[in-house]
Amino acid sequence: MAKPFVPQEKLSKKAKRELNRRKRQIWEISPITRRSENRKRYDKKRRYRIDDDGTAFF
């Protein structure tokens, strides 16, 4: 016998979490918001970054 359809609003908190977790597993893109680096902000690590040829620039 098939499970009856229950709208997501009427599901328990535990059931909603499980449903969302299953949906998230098939997403192609991570749902986490990513922000680009602010180029104007001072960054010590960027200042001493090593080039591809292995030399550091200052």
C-alpha cells in the first residue's frame, strides 16, 4: 500500500528535516551562500602569496 500524500506544512519537524536532507543530497550545487573575496580589504595572506613558479612576491 502506498503512503498517503501529506503536505509539507503538516509534517512533523523531524519528518520535514528528513525530507529536506534527502532533497539536499541530490542538489548539484551546494546550498551554502558563497561570497567573493573583497579585493579592497587588507589580507595578510594575499600579500605573501606564492606564484606558480614557486617565488614569493611582496
